[in-house]
Amino acid sequence: DCVGLVKHIVTECKNLDFGGLMTIGDYSPTPKPDCFERLLNCSKAVETDLKIDMKTKALSMGMSADFELAIEMGSTSVRVGSALFGARPPKKE
């Protein structure tokens, strides 16, 4: 429950500053908008139900493989480390 979680953060977590919402899209060779649409709907619900101006908050969605779609859908922050620095080496066990 996104609205409930944000309400808890805003009202009960006095040392936290609610800065926005974040999601990671499905891992897929073809970017799909499903996760981004869910976060957009969550953002709208938070704005409506909690009267928080979400235009002043971050909407972080999109990574190296799907950042273009995320930007088209309204992302204000993307994570593109792999595109800039290459993939991380596998962890050694």
C-alpha cells in the first residue's frame, strides 16, 4: 500500500524527509511500461489522498536498459551506472 507507507513515513518517521518514489522496471530485453505505470498511479494516489505536491518530489524510475522509456513516462531521475561504467563483475563466492 503505497499511500499507507508514505503516510507512515511523513507522520511517524520524523528523521526522514519524504523525497519521492522509486521503482526498478522488470528485467527484460524489451522495456515494458508496467512498473512505471504502477509508480505513476501510486504518485497520483499519494498526491490526491495525502495532499502532497508530487511535482516537488523525485520520481525515480529507469536504469541503463530502460531509461529512455522511463524518461518518456515522466521519470525525474534515472540510474545509468552500467551504461557509463559497464556491468559489474560477478560476485566471487
